[in-house]
Amino acid sequence: MLIGDVARHSGVSTRMLRHYDALGLVRPTGRTVGGYREYSAEDVRRIFHVESLRSLGLSLKQVGRALEDPAFTPSTLVSDLIRWTEDRLEREQELLERLRAIDASAPTGWQDVLHIVELMQGLNSTSAARRQQAVLARPEGVSVPAELLAGAVLAESDPNVAGALRWALARSGGDGVATLAAGMHAEDVDIRRRAVLAIAEMSEAPGATAVLADAIGDPDATVRRHAALALGRHGVTAAVPTLVGMVVEGANDVDAAEVLGTLSQDPGCADRIMAALVDELAAPTADSAMRIRLTQALVELSGTTAQEVLRQLAHDDDPAVALVASAFVGVLDERSLGRPRRRGFLKARDRGAAGPRPDGMLPPGSETARPPGSA
């Protein structure tokens, strides 16, 4: 069979067949009278062997060794090929994601493309300061894909950089909720915490409330608490049990009490909150510190029932609880005289704006470390 016929039947170009001949990979068995290459059936079979091995990623040199050297075993080489292929696919996937991010920014010119590439390079820096600068130094008018920022949020461990990314994501005008929602299903609890913090800051985005509602059932307490605070600020009453639990446990209890106060402006929800707080106050396991936190939470609530409970607590058998309740009764009397209600009273005290507590203790929750980036 002449070289042209072999090329037609095998799909290998005549140029490549000549190259195989020059390398000694596939040399035609004979020549015609006119000096043309003439391939036997065995030669054609060897061509197919060469092409099969090349399809696995072997170089022509490796193909030659595989066909000629009996000691050339495939196991080690195949393992190497798997590793090289995985590395190549990873690089290709990174390139694909980079191209998609640029496409999502709808660039109007190459300058926009360069700005996005610069941002991506900055986000991949090993320096936290460089990553933060890349986020904050974005030129005006350059659109950054929300998916790019959301992915960076999930991967960022530095609290300052994470805060900058959440700020940029919330103001990107895009929809990164889907990317963050995927992060809520990660096995790594740190990724879920980063995701819930970011979703809480963009809770007005479509689908954010539903994701936060699912996060209420997360096995991690920190995730549940951030979700409850965000939901409560948007009037979602399903957050009430978690918020009450935060007051009981002393975890972000000041923030939780303020959100409970906001929710209590709904009369139906106010009764539910009040019943939960009173039950905890009467629980046999409630120690003095817990009952003080619950007493302080009552002052944030709307309605006369909270006032009545506080007046009763002013005569509590626990002197510390009675002292705190008595101090807050004065706040209630100010309200009854028509003075403006001071929303966030507990938060002001927690920050030291109103001086020390009546019992001389540190404000509740002040000893509880806030999650990174929650300030």
C-alpha cells in the first residue's frame, strides 16, 4: 500500500508518516521500483499502535520506547500521565474561569479587560495587604463580576480582606448569591461562616433570605447566629428561637436582644418573645449571669408586659438581677413620660457609652469574641 493510500485509510497525514519514517517509528517494509514507500499490513498495524499511544499523551520518544523496549513498563508512565493531565486540566479550568469572569464583566474595551485581569492577579497574591488593595483600588466604572468576588469571599481567610470583599460584593450590583449558597453546603465550616456573613450583608438580593433561612439549621452555632441576626433584622420571626438562645448563651447577646426588640414591635411576635424569655428566666439551670442577660434583653421589648416583668424582677431574690432590673425600670419610667425610646440601649452600654453596669460587672457579651469580619 502506497503512502497516499495509507494516509487515506489511517487518517494520518503523509507528512506525519514521513516524520514517523525519519524517526524510525514506522518504516515501510518496502519500496516500489520508482522508490516510493510501500507499507505492509503489519506496518499499517504499527501506525495504529503509534496513534493509540499518542492519544494517551505519550511523546513520540516514549511511543518508540513502549514499542521497542520490553523493559519499558506502562505502570509508572501511566501514573505520570495521569498526574500531568490533572495538572493541565487544573490550569485549563483556571483559564476557563478567568475567561468567564472577564466575559461576565461585559468589557467595552481592552482597558476593562486589563483591569479585571489585574484584580484577579491581585486576589491571587500571597500578601493580604496586596489582596485588600486590589479590592479597594478598583477604578470607578469598571464592572466586576459578582461571581468572581463571591468566590474570593469563600476562599479568603484574612478578616480584613474578607471584609473588603464583602463590601465590594454587596455593592457590585450583581448576583453572587448562587455562588455563596453553594458555599453554604461546604464541609469546611470556615467556608460556611464566610458565606453566611457575605449573604447577610446582601440580604436584599433575590434568594438571600431563603439561603439564610436554611442556615438557621446549620450544625455550626456561629453560622446559625449570623443567619438569625440577618433574618431578624428583616422581620423573619423564624429567627426568634436562635436569637433567644444567643441571649441565654451570651453569644452576641447584645445584638440578639436589639433584634428581638425590633421583632417585638409586631404584637403577635412580642408575646412569643416574651414567653420565651420568661421561660428561660424561670429555668432551673439559669445562673445569675444568664438571668442578668435575659433581664437586659427585656428592656428592648415593646409593650407593657416587659415593663411588668422588669418591675417584678426589681424585687428578685438574686441581688444582682434585682439591681439591674431596678436600673432599667428607670428607663421604662422615662418612656412612660413620653421621652424618645433609645433603641440599641444595650449596645451603647456594651460599648461603654453609658458607663459601667449597675453591678459593676463587664457588659454582657463583652467577653465574647466576635467572628472575624463581623464588626
